[in-house]
Amino acid sequence: MPSKTHSDDVTQLFNLLSSISTKSSAADFAATDDLMLRIEAHAPGVFRLRFGALKHIQPERVSARAQQYADMLLARQDAVGELEVTEQAQGWRIEQGESVLEIDKDTFALRAYNGDQLLLQSQSLIATPQWQFALTLDPNDGIFGLGETTGDLNRRGAKLVSDHYADRVLPLAWSNRGWGLYVNTFERVEHDVALSQADQYQLTVHATVFDLFIFIGQPVEILNQYTALTGRAGQPGLWPMGVWLDQTQSQSIEQGYATIEQLKQLQVGVDVLNLAPPAALGFSADRPIFEWDAERIADVRDTMAAAEDKQCKLAASVFPGVAVGTALFDEWEDRGWLLINDDDGLAYTFKGNAVTAGKDFGLLDLTHKDAYKLWVERLRQSYDEGLGAVVIQAQYDLPDEITARGGESGAMLRTVYPLLARQALFDAFAGHKTPQEGLVASRDLYPSAHRFAWQLGPDVTNDWDGLAKTLQAALSVGNSGITAQTHQIGSASAPLDSMTPELYVRWLSMAVFSANFHFQAVDGLLPTSFDAETQKLIAHWLEWRYRLVPYVLGIIEESVRCGLPVQRALSLEFPDDPEALNWKHQYMLGSTLLVAPFVQPGDEIEVYLPKGSDWWDLSTGWRYEGGSRWVVKAGLDRLPVFGREGHMLCLGPKALNTSEFNSARLLEEVWMFGMPEHSPAVMRNKIRVMQMQGSSYIKGLEGLKILPSEGLEVKRRGAEVRISRAR
């Protein structure tokens, strides 16, 4: 943490700035009190600004632990852009193509431009002794990202603290006007987004170095650059795309299998049985080995064989700890493998929870390389025994008096611990495979959470407000770089009085057009709880879900390349359309489909179709002009979904389970929305589009049914398909 430069409570840190040196990708500037500023052209449209002592910005030697944490924050450490520095009367102008920063010498006022357009400007940087940095917001600046919210996606008026679990913070913030910010640290960051002062975004950073990335560009490009910088998710594979069933605590695994069979009779498939807490496996009481709960799983081989017979995978919760009062707890306390209480030097005891069956426990110190390695090895054993996926909630309330072996404590430890826990699980379940198709599901949020593809949605109420909140949560974390958040269809822990057949079907239809969803195995929330007509509607929407699997897989494959989420807020895809920002419940599923879910009762809904594209109604085939509003009437068997002009929708076959897919060829049908403009990629099914004289020659559609939109003709010639205007 920087020291004060004067005796005043608030002092201007950079009251004199002078140039030291300039290289092709970086420029260094000297400030008072042995502090310096380094500006890097980190990538096209990305500037990195680091403020602090030279020994911290350019250390002579970096410890292995410091390098580990640097790599956990940044996947790409080196700057790859080029900059030009021009001295001006008041300071310097740093150019990187059309992206420009200007810095004043005496106040460190900072301005960022895209060409001649001023995007953002700051006031001076100060220390109190924390780093404080204030941006002046334009009235038209909507601030998006910054983690999960079930309210307004525009975060203006919010105050968030990075290590407060309830705030659900992620570090990326961006504006619809074309700029973004990321503070690169595990230490505490406070975001005051125009709450204390209506026209200011104030950052307070509790770190030795103020390490700030500034992004300039459209929001989709900001997410692209941000995830290229900080890391991207891996491909989760085919089977997680199917329906999940969350077991209740009172159910046995055999009862879960019986429920799967009952659902199958209703044409409702299940791909994953998610075992309820407590943890189905964990450390033995007296030996450092992983054991299955013998009361729930008497024979692991028989249990896994039964799951295979039901064509489903098992998912189970785990936790990185050991129960208090066991021989293993005492042994690991002596070794120093558990998180220690500074006050007495003993292992810190955490209160029991649902995952630990109410037993108090100690947490493995995952900063200790031997403890980390042991947990990875034991988890890998459970994967080898047939466990399909793991679920972890490791964002514990770690008090300030705990210090880990590496010296981590307070906000740093609270932030880095869930990352270490989830990374260990990924190393166990995916890190040793090529490609790394592991699935580690969690609700935890922290820097780099977007490197893991499967985020669990919130537990909400069983009413229309709950539907809206789970949708807003998914869109908000998508704005923050998370690839995929799942949805619960209702909550087993909330009253069921408000869950009507209409609400249930509307909730399911929204979730079908998402990354994925979980049924709850409780009476009142299962498809078997409803009348025959409602069950037919449920089967109808699940047929849609499995047909959409190839398209959703394609979106995730796209996310691996460019960092965009599966469900995308209109503010992300259409930042230049002011009207689109007002429709917070509509969203894009990938780049092709606009979805307008019902979040209140009724069969009519007003829909806004954003400017810049024309739109095709999937139900009627009618074409609508962008920038228009329409009132759409839709029964429970319909959802207002529109295909974007120039895009294609790739659908798979009808199926009850992902095991029925031919993994070598997932596609059965392709829908065209006007003349194809680009080349979408669907897992193992590459479609290449070449435009020529008003026609598109497409390869990769051999043997597939093609449904052109009105005014197009389809002609086959060998391995090529020609799409042209009707004559």
C-alpha cells in the first residue's frame, strides 16, 4: 500500500510527472517520492497503467508465489501493442492507432479517446493512504458488468466491495459509450458507481501498486480483449448441455433414479443427477484418502453402473476440509496444512453447514503446495471412479485474523481462496485431459471466475419475480465475462404457493433458450406435479432444448474464442441503440436469436427489435424491420424468438438425452434468416460461407435439411449448397 506523500489526510500523489523512457510498447514516467508510472500498449485498444515504486513495478526478482498469483490474474503478461508518445504543453499524448490517452503533468488528469471522441476523463490520482481514482461520468454512460445483480443491469448508484460475498463482485466494468476498466489485483477494490456523487465513478484500491487496464472499443470487443488478457473458459462437452435434476436431501440415489424413469415416461429426459448435500465424498476421519459416504453409496461401482444404465452422469458437492474432532484434523493441524487462527496458532474452526452435514470443520490451506497437490490427487481418483462433475461453494467468510502459509490474509485470502479451490477441482477433473473438457460448477465469484464455464444461478422465489431475477443474474454475470450461468426451475427451499402451471412453463421456456437449467426433485416443481396438458407443454419445450444443443455448443465454442456469454444483454450487443438499453428482460442467445421471455402472467408481450438488423419470427416466418416495437400474442407453446438477418440457426435431432446424439454429426437442420453474412461454427460441424455476387456458397451442410427464409432459393451441387435470392 502506498504511503502518504504529505501529512494531509487527502493529498495529490502526482504533482510532478516527467518522462523517463519510451519503448515500442511501454513508456515510463517519474513522479515524486520515488514513485513511477508505466503505461503499456497491452493490446489493440487496451492500455495498462501501473503506479507505484519501481521495485514493485519492475522487481529484480519475482518469487514463485508472486508469479503464481500474477498468472492466476493474467493469462497474457506481456504487452503486444505499440504506442507513440508525444509531449504536449500540459503533459503527454499516448497513441495506439485510434485509441488515445492524454495525461496532464501536474494533476494526472487522464482522458481517453477513440479517434476524436472523448470517452472518459479522470480527476487526479490521490492516496489516503489507499489509491483513489475518480472518473467523471457522462450522463449517457451506462455502467455494466461488476458482477451479479438481480436488479438493474446498469450499475450506476451501486457501491460494491470486492471481497464482500454478498456484493457478488466481478472486476470488469464497461460503458455502452465504448470504454472499460479492470483493476488487476486480488486485494480489496471498492467501486462507488455514482452513488456518493452522481457524476463520478470512484475507485478505491487497497494494494501496493495501482494496476489499471483501460479498454477502448465496443462492448463485445472489450469482453474479447478482457478475456484474452485474463483467460477464457474451456469447452464443457456434450452431456452437460442436457437437463440436470437436483436431488433433495431426503432422497436416496435410488429414488433419484426412479424419478428419472418417471420423467422419461413423460418424454422428459435427464442427463445429470446432481446429488444433494451433504458431500457424497470427502476425506476419511483418520487417513488422507477420499471416501464415499457409505450410507448413501454402499458400492461405487454399482452406483456408477446404475447411472450409466439410466444414461446420466452424477454430480456431487465437495469441500476442501476435514471434520473437527477427527484424527486427520489433528494431524493436519500439526503439519500446518489447515488455515490457522493468528490469535492462538491453532487451526481455525468453521461452523458446520449443509455440505458438511452440520459438522464443524477446518479448511485445507490451499496456498500450501503439498495440501493443494493432495486434494487434486484425491479428487482425480473420484473422477476415475466415474463422477461426472463436481459442485463447490468455497467463498467462505474468512475473518481477518486468519493468515495462510504464504502470508495471505484479509481481503486477499477471501478473494484468492475460492479460486484456488475451483482451480484444484479443474486440475483434477480436466487439467490432465486434452482438450480440457472438465466441468466444475459453482456460485462463487472472484477475479478469473470466467475461466470456468459453468456458473450456477441464484436460489430465487417461486414466483414471477424469481423468474425475472434468475434471468437478470445470468445477464449481469454475462456482462462481466462469465460464459454460462444455469437456471433453477423454481426453488426447493422457497414456498410453492405461487408456482402455477403458467409460471412453470414460462420459466422453462426461458431456460430452454439459455446455457442450461436444473429441475428440482421436489413435489410441486417436477413435471410430474402438473396436469396432463401442462406435461405436454413441458415435453414440447424439452424437445426444443435438445434440438438447440448444437447451437448452444456453438455459442460456447465462440465464447472460448472471443469471451462473449451465451445469454447476452441487449446493452452488450446493441450499445449504440439507446432504446435497446431500456429492455432489460430481452436478450440475445448467441449472436443469432433474440428472445423476449414472459416475466409476468398473460399471453401478450411487447417486443422491441433493435436497430441495425432485420428480424425473422421463428414461429411465423414473418420479417420485421429493426428499431420497431410489436405486441406479440403467444400461448404457452410459443415464445417470442426472432432470428437475426444474415445469421443461421443450427438445430440437432429430436432426442430425450444427449447420449442419443451422433457426436460425429450433431446437426440435422439449418434455418436461414436472409442471406448468410458470416460463418458460424458448431462443434465438429464447421460451416464455411463464401459470398459472391449476391449468393452464398456454403460447405458443411451435406445431408442436412435447410429451411430458407422467404425470398431465398436453395440449390445443391455436390458438396456445396448455393443460397441465392429468389428470381
